[in-house]
Amino acid sequence: MNNLLVLQSDFGLNDGAVSAMYGVAKGVSKDLEIHDLTHGITPFQILEGSYRLFQTVQFWPEGTVFVSVVDPGVGTTRKSVVAKTTTGHYIVTPDNGTLTHMKQKFGIESLREIDESVNRLKGSENSHTFHGRDVYAYTGARLASGVIDYEGVGPELNVDDIIEMDIEQALISEGRIDGTVEVLDIRFGHLWTNINGEMLDEAGFKLNDELEVLVTYKGERRYRSIVPYVRSFGNVGMLEPLIYVNSMLMAAVALHQGDFSATYKIGAGPEWKITLRKIK
């Protein structure tokens, strides 16, 4: 472990929940470095939390401990776990689908269930709705600071039993790809899809091609236009649309210095479909 603890949740920053998690962690060790991944996950959206881990974990030093709390099933029989990834990172989280992207994109080396008889904030036994503070921040801090080692988390579980959510796969044919808008680049309103750069090549798309972009929600058309596939934002005029390959090497749709999502009222998730088609 490297004394680094990174927190993610859907709690927001408008009350004391995140600060309480910081306090619990610092109570374990004042020497911990605590950082935020985000606390702006859309409430209850487990798949979004899963994606943000995929987006971020790989860029932190090996041995970093992540605490991810998007937990609509808090207080139920869902397991509380710590996963060790093949990248050498640790993720403390409910086993409710949050590990989906990390398992499928990078791999989970091993999994342990948190033994709450040892790894739970003292005095919190009668609290059943804030495991982010009482179990996850506490366990994550103990692991990151070296108070416990990974074996000290609790009993080992079978990696194959990790709860996974469905991640739709893009469909490729000559001159066409059908995919989904997986998440939004929230600050700028870009649409981040499940279509990677290799798929663009496989479909025969080349930089500077003009592609038809069709976005639907539950089968209803929300956007349709001809959009250039270019390297970056400066390749198009102000407020003009573009398709580009983002920092995760996935296809994205944006407006140059505009908010595509807000402009066209487009969201993200499995029901938001996107088709890219080459204009012949």
C-alpha cells in the first residue's frame, strides 16, 4: 500500500457525508493522503460509477486504494468487498455491479469480503444506511495506511461470482457502427460512446470522413446530422459538431466550445443508441 486513498460516491458535496468519510479515514491515520475521484455520480447510477473507475484507476500509482460508494442497496444482503485488480490497485465497494468495467476491461485478480466484526467503525453497529462512512472509508483507510494487509480485509471470494452489469457491445459492419452513449463528459456535454478507435478503423472510417450521426432514445430520434470525423476540436468551426477519439480512446461526439448534450437534450445509458454511418 502507498498511503493513498481515493474516494468516489453519488453523495454530492452539499452536506456532511463526504466530510464524514474524510474524518473517519483521518481517524485511522492522519498521514493518509485522501483525494476525490468524484462525488458527482448521478444518484443510484451504479454503471456510471463503474465507468468512472475504469476512466481513472489506471492512472494512479500501484497500491492506491479506491473507495467507491454508489449503493442503492445499502443495508441489504449485498456483499461489501475489496477487489485487487490486475493493475495492482484496490477497490473497496459494495458488490453490486460497480466492478463491472474494471473486471471486463482490466481484470480482477482476487476478491475479499469485508469482515465487519473487525473492519467497521466502532460504535456504528446500529447504523444501517451509511456504510460509505462506517465500513468502506474505514476499511479503505486501514488498508491504505497499512493497519491491515489485504488478507486482513476478510475471507476470500470467487472472482467469477462478482456481480456484473450488462455492458452493451457495439455492432460493426462495413461503413456503419451501432452503439450506445455510455456516459457524458459532464462538464462539456460531450457524448462518450462504447465505440473504440479500432472499431472506427474496422468500419472503414478515416479522419476527415463525413459521417451520418443518429441518436435515439427508446427508439425515438433525438438527433440526426452529418458530422465530420476529425482529430480534435480545432478542426471544426465554433459551435460546430465533430466526432473524435477521446482520452479513453473511444469515439465521442461534441460541439466545439458548446454543450452537445444540453443543446440537443441527449443523455446517457443503455437506452441511448447511437449510429455512425459513412456517407457514400
